[in-house]
Amino acid sequence: MIRIQLDLPEEQVKELDELMRETNIATRKELFNNALTLFQWAVKAKRTGRIVASLDEESGSAKELVMPALENAATKATTQR
């Protein structure tokens, strides 16, 4: 087992704790594992040429998630093909 330690500003820790309360996540480890799962899914989608987005079911409109890390994954996948 490898221990990973993060130094975060107090405000960011408050945001993490609020997310945990909102989602009934009991530990920061569980929060990290959920975040990692979502990030891995998004990277895999971008590598296969998909758009990662949030869909408004009522209107059908979508908002694309734009993150430099996801764009980097997409670019790397394109150059490796």
C-alpha cells in the first residue's frame, strides 16, 4: 500500500467535505476513489473520440466538459493512431 498526502487550501477542503455530505460519502478515500472512477471514464471516452457532456433531459441541450487534461488525452490518442 502506498500513502499519498495532499496539501490543500482550507477552502478547498471545505468544498470536499461539502461534496462528501451532499453525496453521503463517508471518507476522503471514498471521495477520491469516486473522483478517480469518473476521471478514468472521461479520459477513456475522450481517447475514443467521444464528447464528455452533461445533458439536460428536459430541453435536450448539452454542455461539454472542457478540461485541459481531457484534451491532452484526446490529442495523445489521435497522434498514436
